[in-house]
Amino acid sequence: MNIISQKTESLQTNKQFVSKGVQIPSSSTKTSIFYINDLHGQVPKMQRLLSAGEHAAVIAKQNGQDYFRLCSGDTFIGSDDKRNLVAEKFIDLANIDAETLGNHEFDITATICGNLLKDSKAKILGMNINFPDGNSELSKKVLRSTVLTGQNGEKYGLIGIQPPDINERMKKKEALEGITIDNKDQTKKELQEEVNKLKQQGLNKIILLSHAGNEFEKEIAQTVDGIDVILGGHSHDLIEGVKVGENLLYSPSGEPVIITQAGRDGNHFGILNLEFNNNGQVTYVQNNILDTNLYSPNLIMSKTVDSILGESPVIGELGHVDAIPRNCILEENPWADFVSDAIRNTLDSDIVLVNSANFRGSVDYGAVTERDITSIFPFNNKLSKVKISEKDVVEAIKKCAKSLSSKNHKPGIMQVSGLNYKIDLDGNLLEMYYVDKNNQKYQIDINNPDPNKTYTAVYDEFLINGGDDLEMLKRNPEDIIENYDYDKDKVTIDYIKTLNQPFEVRKDGRIKIEG
């Protein structure tokens, strides 16, 4: 079976009856939604997603379905204007019908975001966003809701919301330039009002594009009446299929609400096939999560990327790469092992610490370009070599380990070089070792770590400033040995050039999770 037939087959399975006691009328509305979220500026994935969206459109046309392409935010990331311009070009080339704004859209400041989006063909939705006095490009572009008409003439109401916790997720809060987001209670109140307005216009099929996280999206589904579908984002959940009580919930009036989300970094996308009865209730649903790497890069998108960023030189040949985990912030990441080892060897430190959320993608086997590596690290956080006590290292590992048992799994476990450690599913640190350059292991007393024993460590300015509430990693000027004018990507690119080719990326079990 070839790839195309495999993909076609996957789009035609797992249909589930969802309405309680509803007799299906002979005439129903059939709808297919291509959905993405949290791409985080992953240019290589955008090139493949363009091909995926085109393929899904062909299938929808064959099936006589209304077809929409929707995005739930965080397409941009970081402060690289050119990379974000590529992301905006992707939204247009992919014919995204509507999108909402995530927190990372504001990494480049609200002004630059508005300038990038002002000519976008996609509808930009933001119901719970508040702009300061005065017109800006962004305020003129953002709509509380919109109406889309399908290929068969059916009309759909779309609403978008931003994350109520946006201030906690911003590296630089001043980049919001006075913009605020309503809290959860106010968001739900206004959301119900906006749904009611759409209903008064005769719309009975309502879709919410949310960048507010799965837990809040579940709350919305069960407290706000009239929403049929919630396409989520922000929490990076990969929601496959349809499960009652998890992503098939019921509104206050007892109507089904479908919630889904396609993970992060463009590694996956979703195809949501639906049928609505004449009252606008979902009667059947089929939720498919597909692997972006099944699709070849789109030639037009590839040329667009090169025209903006320039051609990227090949630096090596990747012969093998272990699969990255489904939840990159809660497991050992093979690329994190490779990159942190590259930093440790190149910058000659005892240990390296990298917060899991800093890794935003992976690279496929075959030819590897500089852009492939840079795409993994979009934040441009500069590195520093510091002195750090054993006690502070242990406390940082312990705090990050608690992500396994916390509600939102933040900030994620700490990726490391020069350390091995074991934790359990409750987030307890069970044992920990320092591993020297000769691969000799020395056990660290995790219950009584030595505050006077120090290591040289390399980590980035995000952690140097106590990011993710890791206050123990903050350093005073006298603790900083050397500051570097580059991020992890430069070190990794230079390191790959020194390796025998093809090279390999494997995880080695330095982080073990028991249970």
C-alpha cells in the first residue's frame, strides 16, 4: 500500500455516533476541517503541512464535504522577523480560512505582529482580547467572530479566544504594548454572549478556535451553550480519536461538543470529519491525527522560504534519529541529549541544563541544513557558563520533575548532559549521578546535596534569569564565568561539521522514569 492510499484510508475510519437519542435526518451537513496549532515557527514542517492540506482538500471534495482549514494560534515564535514572515506566508499559501492569536504571536511585539498580519487573507479572531485606546494595525484586523460559508452553501459561525494566562507565558510582557486578555470568568461570559449573537443571525453550527489550553477548553464545553466544536491549542495536547468524557463532552443543554488539538511544533495535524443534523447538532464525528512527515515538502513553499531566508547550506548527513517522544517536555529527548552533549564538549563544562520547552522540533534523517538546526531553537536565548552549587542543581531537577504530576505539566523535566537521574511518575527524584568526561559516575546525595560543592554549567539566559520560576538557577555576576553571543543552534551546527558522516542522534537513558 502506498503512502497516499494509507493516508486516504486513515481519513475514512473511526466514525462515531455522538448525539443522545437523535434520529439522523436523511439530509445532513457533511464537513471536513483541516486543523493545526502551535507550529512555533517550524519552517520544515510548514513545507509539508502545505502538501497535507492540499491532499485533505482533494478528499473532502471527493466526499462532497464542506472543507475548512483552521489554525489555533502560535504559528509565530521568537523575535526573528524573517522567520515569522515565512510563517505568515505559510498561512496565506495554505489557504487558512481563520486563525486565532496565541501568546507567541506577541514575541515580536503587538506592533510588528499587526504589520505582518495586516494583509493576511485569513480571518484573525480574538473575542477576549482588549486593545488600548487608539487604532493599531492589529486592532483593525482582529475580529470577535466571523461567518464562513462552505462549498455547499452552509454557513458556520467561528469565534476565537486568546490565553487568559498570557502574562505568565510572555518572555517580555512589554511586548503586549498594553493589550490585555480577559480572565476565565469574563471570557466565558462574553463567549456565551457572542454565541448568542451568532445564533440570532440564524447560525447553528459554531466552531471555537481556542488558544487557552485543554483544561479551560473542557470547562468552556460544559458551561457555554451553543458551541459544537472546539479546536484547541496552547497546552500542546495530541488528542486522537473520540472519547466520551475526554474530548466528547456535553453542553449545559445536552448537545455534544467535540474538542481536539494536534500537539505542537507541526509534527502532526488533524482532520476532523463531522455530520450535523438540520438543528446544527453534531451527529457523527471522525477525528484523525496524522503524521506530517508522511507528506513531501511543497515546492512553492520551499521556494518561498528560500526567497525570504536564503538557501541554507547542508552541514551533515543524519543516518539515524530516535523518535522524539509524544510529550517532549515529560521524557528524555534524543535531540536534547545530542545538543546538550555538543554544548558540553564544545564549551568545556561539567554539566549542561536545557529546559525541555526550549526544544521546538526535530530533524528528519538525510541531509541536514543549518536552517533545520536553527528551527529547533527559535527563541535566540544566548548561552552562559556559570558556577553553580550541587544544591541548586538538585533543587532545579526536583522542581522540574514535579511537572509529571502537576496539572499542566509545566515547566517540563530538565534535559541534561553530565548528569543521570531517575524520577517516578509522581515527580519525585529517586537518584542522581554526576557523570564526568571519562564516563565515571559519582552519586549525588539528593536528600543532602552539598551547598559548597560547585560545578561549571552552561545554560541559557532564560534560565539565568530564573525563567519557569526556577529561581535557584539565577546567577549573580560573580557566578558567571563567560557569556556567549549565540544560542544552542550555533554550537550544534559547528559540532555536526566535526563529526564523521553520517552521524546519529540517539537517547541513552540518562533520564529514567520509573512506574
